[in-house]
Amino acid sequence: MKSVTRSLRILEAVAQHQPVTVGELTKLFGLPKSTVQRTLVTLAEAGWLRANRKDTTRWEIGARVLAVRPAALQGSSLFAAAREPMIRLRDTVNETIHLSVPDALHSMVVVDRVDCDHPVRTFHTVGDTSPLHATAVGRAILAQLPKRDVEELIDQGLERFSDTTPADPDELRAELDRVRADGYAVNRNQYRPGVCALAASVLDENGTPLAAVAVSMPDSRYDADREPEWGRLVVGTAAEISGRLLGP
């Protein structure tokens, strides 16, 4: 139990001081450097921590913290603001609606989902992660980020998941221009075969993307003629969530 308590305290310290070095944590806790390093590696292997992408000697919170969606998330302003609009969107289109947040440039993480009543439907487990460039939620976020962040993602390499994944840098840039023009992103079999989605970003008062809301459906029910309609609905839902976050 002592080691568990120590691990939790180090996790909390990383969350408070991130990105933080082993040396800084050693001074903070008065523990041997080897003990702190071993704890950090263990937490990283479990997904709770990760090395900072710009300075690998520093540590920061990993995607697992978001993936478990603790009770605190349910009381968070984002979760509270998004839940009712997501339900209304589901009732309108009768397809799966999910909310995802970016884990830096590493991935998108599903933090909430509202299911439709079709016997055949898409399913996104809370905590699922997906690449930014290959998904509608990811590109909805990328389109609102500074271009230097997009170029950094491109420099990391763009994995191809299907024949239509925008894995070519120029193709991705052109697709992000389209997302900015239309207000929503479209994914048709670009990540998971047979899965389609439309997504729009939730923005804070400074225009920074906090999350993306998406309507997801099997390819068998995707109708290209309805794309503008679905796009307007998902944009409206994202805007409502943003407005709720900003308050009166």
C-alpha cells in the first residue's frame, strides 16, 4: 500500500507541475532518484504518464487519465455542457453521438457516448483513442489548431489505415482547409472499415478547440446527399456546447 500511495502522490505531482523532470520530483518528495524513476516508468507503462513530446526528460499526464473518465469528469463543465445537446442530436439523427478530447497531438480520446436504437450501430468505448489525422473528430480539432501544430503532426509521420486515409501531407492540408470552410469534418472509412462520422469542434472563448462532438454511423447508412444536413446539425450541437461552457 505504501508504494501505491507513493505512486498516486507522484501522479498528482506530475499533474500539478507538468512537464516535470525526475530531479524536480526527487527534490519535491525527498526520495531516491531511482525510486522516482522506477515509479514514473511503471505509471508510463500503464498509460497514466508519458514523456513530453518536446523534451523527453520531462514527464506529463497520459491519456489513461482521460480514458477512465473518473467521476470528476462527470461533474466537469465540459461533460455537463455536452450531455443534453448530445442527447438531442441523437434523438434527431438516431445515430451514435460521441464526445472526444485531444490528448495533445498524440490522439483523440472518447470521453462520452450516447447510443442510438439501431440494432446495427457503431460503438466507441469510452477511453478509446484514435489518431487525429485519420478521424473526423481529430481533423475537426486539427483544423482549429495553429498551422505549426499541424506541421508538427505531419513531421511525426501520418499512418495510413485505409486507401482513403489522408496520409499524404498535402492531402491532409487540403482536407483541413475544407473543414475550416465547411465547419465540420467527414470521415468515411478512413480509419475503421465500415465506420463513418461527421464532427465539429467545441471551442473556448479564445477559439481554442477543447473537444469534438461527432455523429457516427455504419457505412451502410451513410447517405452523401444528407451530408450537408448532418454537418449543420453537428456544427449546431458543437456551438451549443461551446455556448454553455462560456455561460450567460
